[in-house]
Amino acid sequence: SRARNSNYRIFHHFENFGQIIQNRSVITPQDADLVVDEIRSSPETGHGLRKLAMEKLSNLPGYNWSGVYRFERNMLVLDEFFGAPTDHTQIEVGVGVCGTAIAEGTNQIVKDVRKLDNYLACSLETRSEIVVLVRKGAEILGQIDIDGHEVGAFDESDEKFLERLANVLAERW
């Protein structure tokens, strides 16, 4: 009986620990507000603002690679990023998750990139990706691209957060 209670406590402890670890990868609304407010209150504009934004995103749990692509002359051009270097410094419209976002004019949330035929692998560790367009009115200026090492790392709450950030970037592109 004593051993059973001890085992239960150990199991219960690890069960709670797992929930804590799992919750650590969730970005709270307060975290999102802090990032957006910090970028909004920065005196930076253009390139400097995009660099600051990617740096802040790279510090968030589950945001393993954070980058901005500019949309220029029908091509995505890598601007600022934090994470491992990538060979994908230019991406054609319609190619990969980033190019698909431009071609379709919509944000993309990919739960498992390994299930895509059109995926451009930046890292063997990447399992999920989110791309949020940066717009000024109807014009697409670029996009925020985030890679995660866990399947299903991103959801609609990340999309809403990144859309808010994209709006700030667009104001001072």
C-alpha cells in the first residue's frame, strides 16, 4: 500500500511536469501583447524594426526559426532572420509554404511539413511552419515565416498574434 501511494505520487508528479512542459510552448496573450507593444513602441523603422521583431520572436517558445521575406519583383527575398542559416534566400511565387502564401494571398499554417509535396526544407528538424503575410492595404509587402521543431507547433492564436505584428511592421516597412 505504501509503495502504491509512492508510485502514484511519482506518476502524478511527472504527469503534472508534462503539462507544465507542454504549457511552456504556448504563447500567452500577455506574451503576445508584450512583443507587439515592444515593437510598436520601438523608434526603429524598416530593416531595423524587422530585425528587432525577428529577434523578439526567436525568444518565444516553439519559434525555432523566425524570418521576414520581402516581396520584390514577383520574388520573396530573405530579409532578417534568427535561427540556422538557410539556402532559401529567394523563393519563387507558388514554391514551398512561403511561395504558396503569396500565390494564394493567404496565411499558411502547416501542422506537419513532412506531409507536403511542395515543401522547401530549411532544416531537417523543422516539423511545422506558419507564414503570415505583411500587407499595406491590398498590397503584399512580405511575410513573417516561423518554423517549429514540433508537429502542430502553431495554431490560429499564433496567426492572430503574428497578424498584429505584421500590421505594425507594415506601418513602418
